[in-house]
Amino acid sequence: MIDTLVGDALRGEWETEVLSRLPAEEHARARNAAITATYASWYRRYPSFFKWAGMAAFASRQVGIALAPLAASSLADRVRDSVLESLGIEPPDELVLTRELDLIRQTNNQVFADVGWAHAAFVAEDGGLAAVERGLSGQPRHERMLEGFREIERGRRMLQDAGSDRAAAQEHVWRGNELLLEHEQSVTVQDQFAKLDKPFTVLLDVVTSIDFGAGEPVAGARTISSFAAFMLSELRWPADVTRFEDRWHWVKADVLPQWRRLDSSDPQLPQRIDRLIAAGSPH
């Protein structure tokens, strides 16, 4: 119990520090852009071992695109409610689309809060793996995340040793980052997706994708992975993106291999990462 309380307090301090750098919750798209930029900055500074952060930057950008209707509908709702209230009419409940998109926004924020603090702690002068371990003490749902950072640390140390097997070091790094990804999808994302209404999840099945080309027309299909297209190609349709087993099959079999290929061989990737950083930086 004492270890858990200490861990909660330490983790809370790191979370507060990381979250304090973001715009307020009500500024949904600005906050999303800042989260995207933070992920991208971690990957840009530590590309040899912060693989999850680079991937998360592009996923967060995709969420930002989805939030555009939320910003528009929020403004329209405020105008509508103001007019109705002036007429003495009770405003209706929020639209289903607005509610569901807000859940997607919350999911992106919660993933950042859940995993982001550990990235900041891991590379801090007064942090390191020990800080992550203390922060996750007594957290049984975070076992994958904890083992992920331990694997990343094994790989990082091997990469610093000129006599070590670099291929083996990279496998430790990638295994660790895959564990972070599995934690994110099986815990934080799954808890949120379970709240979505069925009509919206059918739409989500069709539109869910990730674009590692960040919208560049020249990048093409080699940088885009679509949930629906991949699951159809695997003859696993109908599929449900809110079901962890279906989503994880897509992520592990298509999204992650594509990211590994781009991470190792795409000469344009640093420029795209820099644009994500610039888009979320204060102007």
C-alpha cells in the first residue's frame, strides 16, 4: 500500500509537469496539436529508442483531423443554445456525433497523460528507468508498460556499448515500444472505445486509418494503413475497430511493420516530424 501511494504521488508530479505545458482542455484542437508536437519532439530527440512516440505523433495528428467537426459543431451548438434560451426553450441534449467525437478527444488526451509522463521521466536527469519503475509501483494494469520501458532501457544500454550486437539491441527497443503500444491499446483506448455507441463504431470501422505521410500527396499508399482495407484483405471482415482483438491484429500486422520500415528507410521522415513539431508549437 505504501509503495502504491508513493508511486501515485511521484507519477502525479511527472503528469502535472507534462500536462502543464499543454493548452487548456477547452481548446481541443490546440491541445491536440501540442500533444502531437510533444510526441514528435521526443521521437526527434531520441529516435533510436522512442519509437512509440514517433508513431503516436502521427496517430494524434489523425485525431486532430477528426476533431475539426467537433470544433464547428461546438460553435453551432453554443449559438443554437443561446437562441433557444433567449426564447425560453430548453436546449436539447448534445448531438450523438458531438458526444462520440468528444470521447475520441478524451481518449487521445488520456493516452498522453497515461504514457507521456513516463517518457519525460525516462530521459530526465533526475529520472531514468528508476523513476518510471517508482511511478508504476503497485499498478497491475500497467505491467506491459513497465516491462516495455525495461526492454527499451536494455536496448538503449546495448546501443551505447560499441561491442554489443546492434541488431539485438534494436529488437529490445522495438519489443519495448510494442509493449507500450499494446498497453495503450488494451487499457486506455479499450476503456474509452467501450463507451462508444454502435452506429458511430460502424463509421469508425470504415474511416480509421493512420497516415505516416502526414497528408503529403507524394507519399501515397506506402505511408497509409486503413483498418477496413487491411481487414478486408485479410478476409477478416466484418471487423470491429472497437474490439481489441481486431484492432490489435491490424496494428501489429500492418501499422507497426509499416512504421518500422519508414523509421529505418524513409529519408523524408525527419522533415515530416519537424512539421508536426512546428504545427503544435506556440507562435
